[in-house]
Amino acid sequence: LVRSLLRATSQQNNKDIKKRRQGIATNMTTNPIEVQVNIQQDDPLIDRYISFIDSFDGSPEAFDRAEPIMGKLFHPKFQFHADDGIKNLRWYTDFARSFAEQGHCAKVVHARRTCDAATMEVSILNVIDGIDMDLIWYRASVVIDPTSGESMLIDFAPMSTTADVDGLSELVRHVAEWNEKERLDSHALYMYDRSDGIYFVCKHLLRPNRRESFEDHARRVISDMRASQGDDGTLSFQMYFPNEGVEGVDGTCTDQSTCHLIEHYQNSAAAAAHIRSMQKNRYRNRAIHDCADIICLEVYGAASAELKQLLSEEEYSVVYFGPSRIGLTRAGSKD
């Protein structure tokens, strides 16, 4: 039930964006923004800037259209003045991407260059959640790119009036709050999925004088995993050997011939996919056949019938624990 509610919240957010995009698109087609537009003509920099801003029409492709223009419009050392400090081009790119993903719109209403062409002044109308915001006026510093000879924007700030500064602050805050809500929803769903995760504790007994070879094969296995497996649901894969000279509870030295492999998977499907992959990995097979024996595999979590069937075909004993009924997972923990 919890997972269904979390997924429903995420899906509703996506529906809200889609609905807002459809509404904005319809509104802009049937009821174009009724403001007097005053654009300086025959200025390549202004033309590029208008193409960039007008890309944000509320459609899913908005940022895909806008991003290529940014490289020709903004200098690599571009600075954006926000109320909490000066931001760089990376921040502004992320902001523009979030603005587009949230389905908002923007339109240039006024644009002009100063007499010495060193400054550009523009006003922008932003449509947030289908509601027109007040115009925000900006002043931008212009430099000439030494390679292309084209004018580029290097410094961008709201006009010094309270309305412009407050308008920008509200715009940035709205986009940031939406991002934070999305992050918290995704994190809540992730944390819930973690409680359904699968843990393996794979206990190995190393053969005499084979630890070095075993470790070498293990490193190659990890290298293959990094190269071939991306976001496959493998959350952690760690190998542990006893510390030398550490005494056990009975006063004897810890056996140096053992190794425990601790694995964490998002769910049974991810664990099963990993098992299938490892069955084909030659380094894993050499490590098991030539250097060590698996004493036991302990499985923690709600293992599926598919995973149990797959593990029943292995040549080692498997013991199942769980799913967990008593426990605690802290929201800030990393696993």
C-alpha cells in the first residue's frame, strides 16, 4: 500500500506537468500573451537570446531545443546574479533544465542593446503553473568571443528595482521547491524499496596458498561488473577478509582462510540477474573452482520463487532469512 501511494504521488506529479503543458500550449495558441512586444531588430545576439528563451514553451522537448543555443549565447565564464549569490553557467544550465522539465514557459517581451553595445537589457514574462508572473527586467554584460568574433553574454542580473529582484527570487524558489519535492518523493520511494531489498552473505573457504589468486580473480570480477553493469539494481558488492592476528571469542586466532562477500540488491529480480551474469563470468568461476569453495550462501529479504529456483541449481547450500519484520532504516543512511 505504501509503495502504491508513493508511486501514485510520483505519477500524479507527472500527470500534473503533462496537464499543465497541454493547458499552456492551448492557451498560448488560442490566447497569445497580450503584452506589447518591443524587440530591437537586426541584432544577432538578441535574436539568439530570443530563440533560447522562446524555446521554453512548456513542451517536453523545450530544453532539448534550448541547450544547443546556450553554447553560442553564453560565455564559459558566464555569471548569473541571484539573491543568494553569484551562480556559474553549470548552475544556470541546471536551472533551465529544471524549468523546462516542470513544464513552465517564458517569453521575451522587450530586448535592446545600449549605444556602446556592451550591455543588453531584456524583460521576460514567465508562465509558472499556467499563471503569468510579473515581468522581470534583466541587464546583461556583453563580450566578444575572440575565436568566433560573435557577441556573448558573460554577466546577467536583475535590474536593481525591488520588483525585479523579488520576481527573480520567487522564480528561483519555485523551481527549487519543485525539485526538492521531486527529490523527497523519489527518496521516499527508494527508501521503501530498500526495505524490500535482497542481501547476500556468501561465505568462502579459501584453499591453501590461494588467497592471492583468489583476490586477483575477484578484482577482475569487479572490473567486469563496472564495465558491463550500469543501473542494474546492484547496490553494493563488498568482499571482506579476516584481520591478521585478531582473536576470536574463544581466544584463538581468526582463521585466515575465510572470506565473506556481502552483496545488496534492490530486489529479487536484480539479485537473479546478477546470479545469471556471474554464472557466465570466467573469473568468478575460476575463483570458485580453483581457489575457494562456497561454504554457504545466506539470503536476507523476501526472495522470489524465481530467485530460489535459480539458487537451487548452484552447488552450495543456501539458507533464507526474512523478510525483516523488526528493524530500522534511517532516511539519511547510505548503503
